Amino acid sequence: DMRGLAPLPPPPPPPPPPSAALPPPSLTTMMVRVLVLVLLLALSSAVVGHDHHEFVVNSEEHQYVTCGSVIKLAHFRHNVRLHSHEVAYGSGSRQQSVTGQNNKDDDGSYWVVQGPLGQPPCKQGDAFTNKGAVRLLHVNTQKYLHSHGHQSPLSQQQEVSAFGNGRGDMGDNWVLHLMQGEKEWKRNAKVRLQHQSSHRYLEATDFTYRQPIHGQREIVCLLNPPSQSSTQAIWTASEGVFFAKNE
């Protein structure tokens, strides 16, 4: 039971016989992994190391999530990372699926933070303010976090997908709602992301998928807005590379 998901065409080749070695990753996959590794190693001015995969930020100026930061978004209640992969929805839009990944070390959970479509591009290190908009570009597949009017496959809320091959549309813009009185987005600060076009909030549901992505959580936009005191739809920027904020 694929529970609303299907692999992207073309179909994968048949599995090798038990005695055969698995084929090496594709050149594109290897290049993406190398890019992520280079970012995490070369940008040593942004981080000084990590302990149990949590990066240690070396100064106050690196506490901010700024333009160009490469981050993982952790869901406050379920502690899953916002994730995507080359697996399409089998219903709804049939675009690339977005899920909540339990394994926080998975490299499919990195997103580049960019400014919104419809405004001049932000500069590396520009801060993002409360009620300002952002886009999130999935590093591995170069698609934007996106939503639209399609129904989600498990909970029948609003579908969230990854869309655009590096070029998207206005459905990729998300408005930041900082939860603790901050004026600018900071690492580990609680934030809600509201889809700018539909005014609905990004959330990880209680539903999980079966094969081919067993155990990963459904990601949706909530049809009903969460209350201010609710723990729904709260995220934090956890692991990643954080550029110093421009003054």
C-alpha cells in the first residue's frame, strides 16, 4: 500500500540479484552530496564544530538565520526534520513529496533560505524579520517548498510539495511568525511558517506513510489556524550553516 505516494518516472531499474553489489550513486547525487559537504566544511566562519550533529555557533552574529543559510527545520512537537526526496505524490498534484524525517542526519533535509519571489533578491547575510517572507530551496533536488489547493493524501488538509526545479512561483513564499517576541529570525527560536497565498500554516501531522518512505510523517498546511498557545505548526532552525548577519 503506497498510501498516496509513487516513485517519480521513469521507474527504477529492477533490484540486483542477491550476489550483486548495489550500483554507485548517480553523478548528480554524488555532486549534491559533495556540495553539501563543501558548504559545511568551507564555511568555517559560520560554525566552529559540532557535537552529536548539533553545530556550535561561535558568536552572537551567527545566531541568526540569514539569507543564504543552509538549515534543517525541526518540528517542535514531533522532532522530525522537514524533508524531501525524489518521490512523488500518487494523488493530488503528483509533485515531489515533502515529509517529516525522523533521522536528523539525513542529507535530504537541508534547505537554503532565500528571499521571497516578487521582491529584489536578498544578499547573503541579510536578516529575515517577523512577518517577512522567505522561500526554502531543497538542496538535493533544487525545488522550492510549495503549497497550493490540492488535498493532502493522509489527513485531507492542504498538500505541501517541492516544486520548480530552481524556478518556482508565488506559491513558494512563506511568511515568518516569530513566537517569542523576536524582531529577527534566530537559530533555535520558535517560528511558524504561513503560506503566503493561502494563509495556512506549515505543520507535521500525526499520520505516517508506508512504503516507499515508511515511517515518515505527512507535512501539510493546516486548514484551521493554530491558536497562539497551541504547540501546532511550530518549527525551529536547528542544524545547518549560519552566515553572519549584515549590519
